[in-house]
Amino acid sequence: MKKRLTLDEYVDGIVKADIRTLSQAITLIESKSPADIELSISLLDHLMPRIGKSIRVGVTGAPGVGKSTFITQFGKLVNSKKLKLAVLAVDPSSSMSRGSIMGDKTRMADLLQLPNVFVRPSPAGNNLGGVARKTREVMLLCEAAGFEYLIIETVGTGQSEIAVKNMVDFLLLLLPPLGGDELQGFKKGIVEISDGIAITKSDGKNVQAAKAAAEEYRSALSILSSNNKEQVGVKTCSALENIGLDSIFKSINEFIRSQKKNGHFFTNRDGQLINWMHEELKHQLTNSFYSDKSKKILIADFEKQVEKKVISPHGAVRKLLN
Amino acid sequence: MKKRLTLDEYVDGIVKADIRTLSQAITLIESKSPADIELSISLLDHLMPRIGKSIRVGVTGAPGVGKSTFITQFGKLVNSKKLKLAVLAVDPSSSMSRGSIMGDKTRMADLLQLPNVFVRPSPAGNNLGGVARKTREVMLLCEAAGFEYLIIETVGTGQSEIAVKNMVDFLLLLLPPLGGDELQGFKKGIVEISDGIAITKSDGKNVQAAKAAAEEYRSALSILSSNNKEQVGVKTCSALENIGLDSIFKSINEFIRSQKKNGHFFTNRDGQLINWMHEELKHQLTNSFYSDKSKKILIADFEKQVEKKVISPHGAVRKLLN
């Protein structure tokens, strides 16, 4: 049976970097009971002055690209730099939360054994929006508990990447060492929002293919990049042979240093916080309408009427709001 | 002084394809008076059974790419195919609505002189969201009045393109005949959602550059395209010399024929209508909150508190909703 702590106990434990309290607080944040939600909001309010001091890095890439291996090796590197690391998963379909592949479990176990490393998979069965909102809150709890480097893992169809983009300082896109026609699966929308690209598995017989892929992406990106953005860097790496990870770590640091220098880092962070407030406000305003059972039946009925062109979308809204 | 018609007069006039009534109905749709809004919703409800029978094409591109010239020449082509054409502008900063360039006015005048052509610039001074919403309604009025080919013009930073994408069957992206480093300005996000690309001004000394640009885009797109989408076609054209427009017209027709065959055309249309209802519902639910004067002051105050980390985003929302 889980013990509910008091607000002071949560705050004290997190401020003291007690991992057991942090885990309990995350459980509280993820709870759907009204009392827990009330308490979790008060907890966040109390922790606000302590947040914002970490580097937040999003890592995204399609299944099979080697995300778990990359994050594990990269996490070890971060750990070797004496930085307290927390790894969070956003997407419920990610290998981290499914844990269906034995190899992943072993590798994550590697990371978990290190001191000052905290790994939190996302709760299964939640929808993306929900998980993303909770992940943001979990991120703040980790910062308040003194974690200095946060890795937010995501995999998905674009929506989860945008959610992650809105909570990190740097979004790293992992791509496989494929060339030519095999490159097809690439999502342009994700490149648009990523701050850096790493070609994974650049080892053994893949080295040449990885280099060629990096060159192709660089060339395509130089044509397709926007004016108002620094050129996205493309690097190759091998988590297996531990090659290229340090270079990626350094380039992320350089990016953040330059963003702090020109002030974008701070305006981005402020904007993310305020954006979060508006998102939450709009979510709650519409949610209270949409979650009403009698409204649900009405909405489904009006969808059919609109589809059949019996009523206009505006006419349906007028009736729904009366 | 503008005469207000009765609902029956509006409906009858539009069904009879009376352009004067259509214009008056558009003015009604664009009005912000509560009585006009009420009447316009009833009008849309009455016209719903008559909508959805046109081909809707969005045309987008950066300023200077030659959008007005393209639309004028393309519009003449559509007109020559005996199709009733309506041209609507979404973005308030578009050359059509600003009319700041003399050349544009003359060219649009060319189009306006043709029979069965209706050109409607967007009202100046409206924000994007507003214009986009009204454009959708104006589009329906035009369909109800028997227009068979609709061109929705937009220019912008991505947001207006997404709004247009959500109301058309085909989004055409116009790009300039530039090569190499000059291609930098290209927005990847817009390519992601476009159904076809045309390189403009492929005439005189630009022909080679236009061909080279088309080749570069084709190559970049073959690397960067998504799996789940048909390859986006890249064509060159000259509105000045009337070259390539017929090929673009045909490829749009082919795209729509294939989309009708596999059913995507209809599911897309149904989805757009239902999406429109939900957008409008959410807009009105949040708008009634955000437009309240006392709430505005509170929101601005909470933004500052959140930025200063005095309160969490969730804490601010809790207070705002109590």
C-alpha cells in the first residue's frame, strides 16, 4: 500500500534529493484522483523557485534506430562528466516503457546501476497528450531534486516530437545509417524542429553508409533549411563502439552556450512556461465541456449531421453552446 | 448605406448565382455584429446541401515568387476550360489584399473582366485566424453559388498554410527559380503539407536555373519525403509566356481523380468539415474566457508570476478557473 506524504514531506524530500520521495511525487503527479491533483499543483507551486537549472535534451528517432543503446551510452558519458542525469520517456510506445526487447532492459539496467542516474519510463496506457503533460511536470520535479541533465526520449509520428520540442532546450534526431532510396522514411516535419541530427550505428560495415547518409542529409538540409535558423549539424556516431558521442555532447553544450549568450535560451524557457499555462488553461476549458457525458452524445450526433450536411459546422456549434 | 437582405433573399440570390447577393452575403459573413452573425449561421445552414461540389486548390508562396501573375494566368486557363472560378485570398499581407503593387492590380483586373470569374480579396486588418475562418465560409458561399473551381491564395510563415491546407483538396507551393545557396529561404514545414510544387518564372534567362532548381528540389524531396505520402511533383512554369500551366492544371486534376478513386478525397472533405466544427467549438469555448476584460488582466498578471516562477503554470490555471 502506498503511503501518501504531506506537502511538506514531499517538498523536503525532493529538496534533499531523496529518490524515494521523488518517485512518490511522480506517482502523485500521475494520479487522476482530484485530491492528488490538488496536492500535486501545490507541490509544483512550492518547487517553482528551484526549477530551470538543468540542461534539457530531447532525443527522438524511429523504432529500430538504436535509441535505447544511444541513450544508455550517452547517459554514461553524461554521468562521467559528474552531471546528475535523469532520463524520462514521453511516448507510451517507446522501447523504454514497453521494455519488450530483452536487450533494452539489460542496457537500461546498465544505466540504472550508475550513481546519480534516474530513469523513469512513462506510465503505460496513457494517451500522448496526457503523457506529455505529465512528463513536463516530472521534468520539473527532477530539476527540483537537483538533476542537472535531463534526457526526454520520444518516438512517434510528429505530435510527440512537437510536445517534446516545447519542453526542451535541444532536440536531437537519431537517423539510421541508410543511403539513397532507403532514406525514404524520413519525416521532414521532425527535421524542421530538430536542433541536431545523429546518424547511429556508424560501426563495422556501416561506417561508409553512415558517412554517406550524413553527407546526403547535409546536402538536402542545406537546400531545405530555413533562413531564420542556424544550420542543423549532422554527425555520425556508434553507441556500440562509443564513437562520436563526446562530439555530440560537446556540440549540444556549444549550442546551449551560444543560445545563452544571445539570450534565446532564456526567452525560449520563459516562452515555454507561459505557453504551458495557456495550453493547460485551454485544455481545461475545452475538457470540461467535452468530458460532460450528455455533451459527448450531442457532439457525436452533430458530427453526423455536419457530415451529412444537414447543418453547418457553425450551426452545430451554436446549438451545442445553447 | 448597405441594405440588409432577409434570409430567404440571401438564399434565393445565391442559389440563382447572383453575384451582387453573393457579395452582400460575404459582407454579412464578415460582419462582427451579433445579429449578422446569427443570420450568417442560419444562411450557412440553409446552403449546406449545396456545398462541396467544387475543386478547391490552395496556392502558396513567398512574396515576390509571382503569385498574382500565376493565379491570373492559371485563372484564365481554368476559365478557358468552361469552369466557373472564384479566387479568394486568406492572408491579409498578400499582394491581392494590399494591392500595393500596381502590376498586381492590373493583372487581377485582367482576370476580373472575364465572365464567370469572381475575385475576393480578404478584408484588411483581420488577424490570420479570423480571416482563415471567414475564408472557409466565403468558400462555401461561392460553392453554393455554383463556382466549380476555387483558388485560395495564401502567403505566410506556415500558420496560414496549415489553415488553408485544412480547407482545400490540393495545396500548390510556388517557389522561385533559384539554385544552390539562394534556395535557403525554403520552408520545410510547408513542403511537408504541399501536394505539388511549381517553380515560377521559368522564362528567358531563368529557364536553366528553374530546371536546375526543380531537379534540386526533386532530389532533396526524394530523400526527405515521408513513406505514407505520394511523391510530391515538382514542375516548372512561366505565367508570362504561358508555359507549364496546362501541365499543372492536369496534374491537379489527376491527383483529385486518384484521390476520389481511393476514397481519400471524400474522407478528407468529411474530416475537414468535422474538424471545422471542433475548431469552432474550441475557439468559442476559450474565446469567451479570454475575451473577458477582467480575465485579460488576470491572465497578464499570472503570465508574469509564472515567468518569475512565483507560481506553477498549473497553479496559475487553478487560480484562473476559480
